Amino acid sequence: MYTFKKANHMDTIYQLERIKEKTDKNPIQSCILRLFDEAVLGSTPPETECALILGRVWALFGRPNDPERYEDFYQYVVSAEDAYGNILYLEIYQYSGLPSIGGPIGEGFEEFENAANELVTLICSTEPIDYEWNGTYEDYDTFMKYSVKDGVPKAEDKFSKIFES
């Protein structure tokens, strides 16, 4: 069982440094899991589900971190504290795919996957907050806007002039 709180973005960097010092392993920070699987959505457009996920995460942890500091559409750093006071740091983010949870991956980092699975359960059981968020997927030069109003998620996207003919 974990307690989750919003954390400082530098905590993930310090965490990787501490892991390397303790284990002499060079941990890889990557996607542990996606917050939902596109295949199970049925008739719900993935972008609408993505907007709903952000509303749920926002309800738990507040506004995303400053978008000017990251290449992600949105990004959070979250601490996961277990019953013994051990703290792991995870990232919740959406880059150019589906919302994901990231952290150290590979052999010996199973506790991060356990914490990520518990975080997914918490996120999916949380009611979304009303919000509006926009930004650009620079790799695809696409403007995105997500929002939730009265529990109804909405997602809009528009290619920049570069791709319009």
C-alpha cells in the first residue's frame, strides 16, 4: 500500500543517482505502463479517454508541472511512500502517445511496477476535475486541447499550417 503525493521534478534525477551509487547499475528511466490500453476502449476515442485521465490526475495532484520545462504534453512527478517510509518516484506523463507512468525499469525494479499499478487503480477510481489544458506535440506539429466540463471530457487537435495543403 502506497501513499502518493506530488513531488519535485528533480527527485527522479536524484533517485536514479542513488540507485546507481547503491547498486552500481545504470537504471533506465522509461515507460513502466500505460494508464489504459487503446484496444479496450471500444467506441470511445482515445483522445477523449486521455482528456479524462488528465482530469483525474489533476484532481489528485493539481495542475501539471510547467510545460515549458518538458517536451511532454503534460508531466507530473509523484512520490509513492510505502508503509516503511521508503519512497519511490514515478512520472505521470503524456508525450505523443497514451498517458503513461514512467520510472526505472528492468530486473530489480519490480517495486516501481507495483507502485505504478497501485497508482493506476487510484487514478481510475478518481472523479475528474473540470479543467482546460493545451499544448503542442512538437514531433507531429499538432496543437492539442484537452478539457473536462461537468465530468464530460473533450479533446481537440489541429495540425499546424506546415501540414495543411
